[in-house]
Amino acid sequence: MGIHILEPIKKGQKVMEKAKILPMDDLEQLKSSFTVTEEVILKRRSVRLYKKKQVPEFMIKRILEAGRFAPSAGNCQPWKFVVVRDPEIIQGITETTVKTAKIFKALIDYRQPGKRWKKPIANFLIRMKPNDMHPTPFGAVTLLADGKLSLYHGAPTVILLFKDVRGIGSPDLDCGIAGQNLVLAAHSMGLGTCWVSFAKLAFEYTNKWKKYFNITYPYKFLTSFSVGWPANNPDGMVARQTHAIDWYENGQKQVIY
Ligand SMILES: Cc1cc2nc3c(=O)[nH]c(=O)nc-3n(C[C@H](O)[C@H](O)[C@H](O)COP(=O)(O)O)c2cc1C
């Protein structure tokens, strides 16, 4: 055991060439460098443009292993992964998603002139499904319906993640951890990924793909991932909001950011 750190990486240099293992007591050096794991976490970005070239099978198996090793409440491992590498199937899921998005758009997109009458329907749905109907996914659903947003961004491999609804505590949380393990492992290998939850439109509102993949109780679609070789270089740090963190120590409270 030691501290896995990276020295600054020059363009074109492989991450592993710069990985160094420090003894546990060398904490001073840690102050000025990120660990290998931090580097992958901080630099991962969603990749929405892929090369056509398929990812070797062994790499997909390795990233699935990273998912499988995720912690879960009571070690219940409430997940099922499905790997799809047939372009026709990926296209089929996309088409069903777009069809459903069009229905949603027709029902609730009240933003066009003359369509204000749809507002009560939209308000009702927002109340019923506040998370799904948040303005960001709502806006994206209309983009999907209009063919302005691709579902899997041309990725050659798609991983579907189904949760076992019988999971202990919160299977969504467990699956989220497994998903992040998988995504980080992929990025550590130079692959690109994007979480793709919009495929829910194909799995939750129609039966076609559930039937195709033989998904029955206790499994329920949770999310999916596009995986492939990035065609551009979106990796890099991206600004995040700073949230106030309350810190209690020595009988005092501090707020840090
Ligand atoms: C649970 C989840 C679902 C997501 N679903 C989609 C999606 O369906 N389509 C998409 O293009 N991006 C999707 N994203 C990617 C987010 O938009 C992205 O993570 C966020 O904008 C932050 O950017 P970054 O990943 O580059 O740091 C999803 C992300 C998460 C965590």
C-alpha cells in the first residue's frame, strides 16, 4: 500500500508513465500532486463524440469488473448489466426513445406560440414526476424529439444498467456507485463514456426493449452508458458549484467551500 500520485502529464504522455507510488508517510508531496484516482475523477468529462472503431472486448469486461466491485448496502449487488455492441440494436433503442420523446413533446411542450393550452398538462406531469420533468431533461427531450440531440452519441458500445428493485435500502444508490466505478475505470483506460438516462423513454414507457432483452421483475431500467474511443478531447477539469460544507471540530462550526 502506498499513495498513488501523478506528476504533471505532458501532452501525449500516458497516465501510467507518470504514476508513482509514494510511501504512506510522504504526505508533503501529496499536497502538490493529485493521486491517480483523483486525476481520473477530476478530468473525466462526458464524451459525446466517438470514433467508429470498436472497443476491445477485454476492456469492456474490465470496466464491468470495476462496476461489479462497487460497494452496496448489505453487499446485495442489486444490478444487472447488459452490453450491446450491435449497431442495429443501439439504433433501435434510439428510435424508440425518439418516438417516445415526440409523444412527450406533443403532449407537454407548451412553449410554442398557440400551445399554451398544454400548460396544465405539463404542470400536472411536473407535479407527478418532478425529477423527470425538470427543465434540463425536459428541454433535452424536446431536442431528442427534434433530432437535435443524439442518444448514444455514435458510441460503438452501450452498457445498460438495470436495478434489482429488491435491493437493500436504496438500489438506485448502489447502482449509481457501480456506474461511477465503471465510468472511472473506462476513463482511466483512455476510453470515453457518457451516462445516458434518456434511454428510460424506451424502457419505461414501452415494452419493446424490455421484451427484447428479457427484462422482467425484479429488474428495472435505471440508466445506461455510451462507451467508445473519444473522437475529441473533452477531458479536463470543468467548473462545479461550490457548496457550503459545515465542518464541526473542537466544539466549533466552520463553513468551508
Ligand atoms: C444519471 C445521469 C444521467 C445522465 N443522462 C444523460 C443523457 O441521457 N444524455 C447525455 O447526453 N448526458 C447525460 N448525462 C451527462 C450529464 O449531462 C453530465 O454528466 C453533466 O452535464 C456534467 O458534465 P461532465 O459529465 O462532462 O462532467 C447524465 C449524467 C448522469 C450522472
